[in-house]
Amino acid sequence: MPAKPFHLAWFLQGSSIQAWGEPWIGNISEDWMSAEMFLDLARAIERACFDYLLIEDSIYVGEMWQGSREIYLKNGMSIPRQEPSVVATLMCAATQHLGIVPTLSTFAYHPYLTARIMGTLDQISGGRAGWNMVTGSADFGAMNFGMDRLPDHDLRYDMADEYVDVVTQLWDSWQPGAIIADPKSGVLIDPEKVQPINYKGEYYASRGPLNSGPCPQGRPVIAQAGGSARGRAFAAANAETIVVHMKGVDQMKGYRDDIRKRMAEAGRDPDTCKVLFLVAPILAETDEDAQDRANRRMAAAGRNLDVKLAQLGWSTNIDFSQFDLDQPVGELTTNGHQQSLAQFLRKAGKRTLREAITEYGTLGMSIDLIGSPATVAAKMDEVMQEVGGDGFLFALGNVNRRNVAEITEGLVPELQQRGLTRRAYTKKMLRDNLLEF
């Protein structure tokens, strides 16, 4: 039976000074403003025929450790961060086939602005743009835009339903064939095919039409990361690709089956949304060398618990400095990123906070991938067969040219030789590449 191919994408955790203090980062602290390393990343994964590169983002400086910014600034944790739509534009110019998916949050960008930015990105890339739709997870971000705090989690998704409706109507305000460009009549645009949307909802309003013109894809691809029940409902209704962090094959399969069921109930074809699972492989020439690298990474994690807890607090909006490291984690709630917290609590179980954070995020994210390229490729094949699809998102905390090469020049050729990933692009636009298989 021939191998069933799956999709590959890259989850870039913010364009900034990556992995400050780690080995093999070159002169990133001097060169980061040019974004050249991230352009090299885009070129490399395009050579490896990835579907897309997603640029994760946040719009605040962390203060979730002892009520201070100090640990975040000293360690360069999720800071500095450049505007993702600008970096995405540079990436589009540096590539020809790769999908580029910046994050634009609903609380920070008006729907008209999002529609205009993403529509423009789709135009200049020839139909390769995607929008990672997030509702925000930190009150500090909301405060930067004049709010006291973010709305409650589920209300944010109620607002996002309306937000997406506005954005898609604005993209649709240009009907197919609106641009006539007829030199004989002297008419560039058919006025009847560009109309206002006159949208006035409970949370958002926009007159329209969009003044930036039509999108090559009709609408840019929408990416999302719905982990909570409300988030899953939103993703099932709107997303065309979903970022997922579920630990272990059973949880991965359960999530994908649930999303596909929800999509069918919403009247959508489940095959039109690709569920991609976060992974962070540890590769070496031999399995033994890779395991040694993993062991050293685990030992290093045990020496930097404050930093790891502060990073978890950054996404979950929880100050973990208030808890005893040697007591069980217990039950926690958040108005922040619920999927991150839920995954941490599932992995923690009855273990102490020290034990839980030492392991969390150190190895494989959704699945542990440790070994030679051949070993890891075989494991990815096995997991995808059990889960049912649709692919993987590489999410390395330490992005450097060496790690990128290990994946694109070491692992991906193994996957291609097994018929598991594409060897060449056959489509021009991002949505078509996602729907290719």
C-alpha cells in the first residue's frame, strides 16, 4: 500500500532575537533587525516544499513573573518582537511557493485593517497568504490598546465570530471579474461588482467596500489554534488549518476526530481543514547521539526553572512564582491561553511543579521525536497513520541555521524518499497546496 503523504509547516515563535544565550545562534543579537535569519528559514523550508510558515506573535512585554518585566527582558523572552505583517511581506518577497501566515489579533486590529493587510499580502504573494486568527491571551496586550483587560475567554470567541464575518464580507465586497481593465471603454473597474457591506453588529461595524482590491485566493487562508471547547467550535466553523498541541497519539487522534465531527455538523467538508500537530524533533546522525542531546537538554531545563515557568506564565497569564516548586501543581484556571494550560496540567498529573516544568516543552511537544532522520521519519509515519492526518508543524524554541538544516536537509529528504511529503510544488496558491492531499 503506497504511503499517504502529509503536510509540513513551521511555527515560528515570534521574529525576534531567537534563543538568546544558546549555542549556534551566530550574531543574532546584532543582526536581528534585518530579519535575515528568518528569511533564510523561509527559503530553506520552501526548498523542502513546506506548505506554510506561521509567524506567532504577542503585543506586550511579559510581566507574569513576580509582577516584573525583569526576567523577560534580561533573557530576551518573546521580546523584541517585530510587526508580523511587515516580516511576512519580506518573506513573501524572498519566496515563490511557500505560504506565509502572520498572526493578527482581533483585539489589536480593526476588522477593516486586517482585511486590508491580509488582502494586500495575498496580492503581492500571488495567493500565498494566510491569517493566523487569535483573540489574545494577556491583559497586558489589551492595556497597550487602551483597554483595562481582555474580555472573558468565551466572550472573545463570540466577538471573533462577528469579527471573521466582517473580514470575510470585506474580502467578498469585490466580486469575481470586478477589474475589467478594458482600454477600449476606458473602464478599469465595474462599479456594480464592488459594493459596500454596511455591516453593523453587536461588537464591530464597517461600511466597506475594501479599497485594496480583490484577493487572488478569493479569501486568504484562515489558521487558528482552538483548544478549548469554545475554541474548537470556532475553528470547526472557520479554520482551514489548525495549530494543535496535544500530547500523545490518543489525544491527537481524539482532537482531529472531534474537529472533523464538528465541521460535518456545521455543514463543512472535514477534508477542507488540515489539522497540524506541533513537534520539536531532536535530531543527530545516530539515535544514541540524539538521545544524548535530549538528556543534556533535560538537564539544562532543570537548571533554569524560573525561566521555563516565566515562559509558561507568559502564555497562560499565571504568575507561577507564587507556587511551591515541590508541591503538586493542582488545579489552575486562566483567562489566557487555555490550550497551553490544559496541556501542561494533563502532563503534570499529580507530580510536583518542579517535576512537571522540567519536562514540559523540553522534548517533543505532541510526540517525542528523538533519533536519526531515518528513525524520526519512521515515527512520524507511524503516528500519522494512527492519527489519520494531516501533518506536523515544527516549533523549535531554539531556531538557528543549524537546526533548520537538520530538518530541511536531513529529516525532510528521508520523509520524501518514503513518499510521505511532497518533492515539488504543483500548485501556485496556499489553499490549493493544503487541499492537494
